[in-house]
Amino acid sequence: MGNYTSKIPDWPEDERPRERLMKHGADALSEAELLAIILRTGDGRDTAMDLARQLISQFDGLRGLDGQPAAALCQIKGIGMAKAAQIKAALELAKRLAQQKWRVHDRIQCSEDAYKLLHLRMRDLGREEFRVLYLTIRNDLISEKILFQGSLSESVVSPREIILTGIQQSAASIILMHNHPSGDPTPSPEDKSVTQKIAAACRYVDLNVLDHIIIGRDNYFSFSDQGLLPARE
């Protein structure tokens, strides 16, 4: 029985994604065409374009695709470990490039700076992730540390670990950050309790908690902007 689906190399040259990119530039291609170039090949029956269109449709666009773990992509017919890795690598590069474009330097001057630094990495995560930004006295970024993954509660947050890392790196200030997978950044009672606990512990070693930022789907909540951080003595 014949196969009605032709292979991309059999298409007219001006319809092939790679040739179109070289001739017209990447911005002339659709999302499906760009993804097809990353996939490189189909699965024998479907072309790379067919797979690309299926992925974009199934996950409601690139953002939905980005939110899927590699293991989940491997379960899709025609997407093995190699293709899943190619997709995740390409999307991660896009996020890193976006961060570099807005950031001229690594100085965190307001809540929006901190949000822009990490929102692409954290907004679509399927579970909560708690990070700490360590800063100099001038608010230059020293490092970023993932403290834990899972539901935020006082039992899992360790002020001691935060403080030890701060001392080791000679940090003057920190910014706490975590995401809400629900997409709503409104702080819970646990969020408020944890913030108070960490701020109180850090005060004893002169490590200033500048903010606690909760990242939602396309927005964020800043404890500092809302006046919810304990006043420094």
C-alpha cells in the first residue's frame, strides 16, 4: 500500500523549511517550520513538519510544549529520547537568550528585575520551586541557588542553609523566589509564615531579605512592593 505523505526533500525547494530559512531568514518561518528544523526527521510515516504541527497542537503552542518534561515527550509516537532532548535544548537556549537581551548587567534594582531574571524558567513549572538570589551590598548578583522543589512549608525551608550559603559567598542581601503552578501568585498563609521565619533568622547575621517574589503564569507578587516584609531594625 502506498503512502500519500511525501518526504520533505521531495517538496518544492521554496516550501522546505531549511531552504526557506536560508533564503528568507528565520523570522519568515512559522513555529511549526522552525520546530521541524530542530526535529530534522520524521518517523518514517510522518514528516518532521507533521510531528511539529502535532506537538504544537497537542500542547497548545510552544509554551505548553516547554512545560512538558522530556520523559513526557518521549511517550509521543515519533519522538524518542534524541528528539525530546533536541526540543528541550532549543527551548532552553531561547529562554537564556531572552534573559540576556533585557539584562545589560546583573544588578537587581527592583522586583521587576528579579522577576525578569527567572520568570521564563519558573512560570510554567509543574511543581513549586524555591530559589534564592544572593547579592552584594550594591545588589549585584553573586549567585542563584535552588533550595528545594515541592510544596512550600516551614518544615522544608532551612534558614540555616540560606544563611550558610550567604556567609560563604559574602552576600549582603538575598531575594527569595518561588512559583505557583496554579498561575495565581497570591501568597498563601504558608508563604507569609515562611517569609517571616527566614527574614527573622537572617536578621541575626545582618543578611538583608530584600524581597520574596512569587511567580505566577504571567505576573508576580512582591512582598517588598506590598509592604509585607518585616521592617529592618
